[in-house]
Amino acid sequence: MRDAWRKALLAWYDRSRRRLPWRERPTPYRVWVSEIMLQQTQVATVLPYYERFLARFPTVSALADAPESEVLGLWAGLGYYSRARNLREAARRVWADHGGRFPDDPDAVRALPGIGPYTAGAILSIAFGKPEALVDGNVARVFARLFHLRGDAKSPTLLKRAWELARVHVHKRRPGDWNQALMELGALVCVPETPRCADCPVARWCEARRLGLEESLPERARSRAPVDLAWKAFWIERGGRVLLWRRAEDERFLPGHWSLPEARHLGGAATAGARLGTVRHTITHHRIKVEVLAATVTRAPEPARWVEGDEADGLLVSSLWKKALRTARAGAPKAAGTTR
């Protein structure tokens, strides 16, 4: 079975793979950036961000030298901003510790910020041709069906078994193509809902299909109940400048980001005025409602900062705070008697 299904999968990949920019020129840097962007993000969403990011930061040294605010600005809209911070910090380490050349040693790769077992396996196999295994959500689903693995796709038991199988079956001569073939199969054919078994190159070897369980595996995890959160944020203008707040690194949501100051940040230093509008935003299973209020402030404690209006557009990079900024600007002239 092993040689037959692997041969069939690679032949299918050679015929059917999507033409993606990081596949056409798989240098270590290009593969690395793509894999970080693709974490928990769809390919279609990543493509325009990837092109813009590589145009601005074409090399490790360009990224290492870039201000964090500029990196975050180009990342705005992709979410999970710790990925961008780790990417920049890892570039600085590659430059400092490896002379600007991305390392090909597995231990050195895994030691870089933001690179776990999956990302290390992807970079080492695709960019360096090393027989390193990987398991992501697509691969876990393919293996759960192909080998009849029980449990949900994120359960430790299933993932442990999937990693064991990935290491056993990784193709020694074409590891990069092999790993991408597994992921491509999960993305295009062995999809979560209603797998396209008629189009599957390995259907004849699939245990789930033989047992009539192709739509039941992997088993579904119990969904997490949504958590509702209510925040109050202030729009504070003075002399054409706006007060922003640098969130602490230990904040639960959007750590290290610039934001509108929340009521809890300023305490008695601020006096709330008219309500300018409400913003709704979701982060994982948290449903956040932000009430934006006009306010005045007697003092601006650290780490608050007065910025020009145009500068605020560059500093507020998350979708939540961009929406809050638009809401405040739309409501401020009418509700608070201010002008931009």
C-alpha cells in the first residue's frame, strides 16, 4: 500500500497543484514568510498580503532592519499579530546569529521565534529538500480518514498518531513536494465537509471510505461557547491631535498594539462625554463590543501619546481599532463638536 498510494498522490500533485508564488521560487525566506502568513489563514486571503510584504521586504536583512510599526502596518488585516512580531524578531536573529542566511539545521530553525514543529518541517522540506515531516489541520484530516484515526483533529491522541505516520511516510527524495501534496489534498479534495472522494487520488486506499466514515472522520470537537465582552474606548482630541494608548505586552487581546485608550487605562484622568458609536469585533470565540465615547483628559499618563490625525491611521493596525477610528471620526464632529 505504502508505495502505491504515495506514488498516486505525488502524480496527482504534479498534475493538479495550485501555482502559488512561494512554490514557484521556494527560497528559504519566501517559504518561511508564506508559512507564517498561512498559519490559521486561507491561501486566498494571504496572496495579496504576501506580494505586498515581499515587495517591501524582499530579503531577511530588509525585514530585520524594518521598524516594527511598518511590519505591523503591512500585516494589518491578517490578524494574529504576534506572527508579524515573531517574524521580524526571527529575521533579526537570522541576521545576527547566522550572517543573514536562513539556517538549514533543524535545531537552529526550531529555535527561531514563531517557528514550531509544523513550520520547521515545512521550511526544511520545501526550501532545503530535507526529509522532515509536518502535520497541519489538512494533513491531520487526511490521515484521520486514510488510516481510520479516531478523535477530533486537534486531540493530542490523534495528533500524536498523525505525526508518527507523517514521519514514517515522508518521501525521502521529494519531501517538499510530498508535504505540499498532503496539504493540497486536504485543502482541495479531502475537505472538512463532504469530501470529494470521487476526485481523490488515494480513495482506493482510504479506510474511512471503505467503512463509510469519510464524512464522520475526524470526529467533531465540541464547539466553544462564545464569550461576550464590553469595552469603553475614548476619542480624545486636542489641537488637531489624537490621544492613543500603547497596550501592554501582557494584554490578553492585541498586546503591544496602539489603540484608542480604554476607560480602564485612564481612570480618573478622563471625563467621558457623548457616545459616538459602537464597534463589534470577534477574536477567536470572543465577541467584543466597543462603545466609543468622546472624552476630555486632564493629563495623559504613560504610555499614552498625542499623534497627528494621519499618524493615527498608521499606528492603529488591527481591524478592531481601525473600525473604532472610523466610528469616532464619523461621530465626533456632530456629537462632540470637534473637527479633524
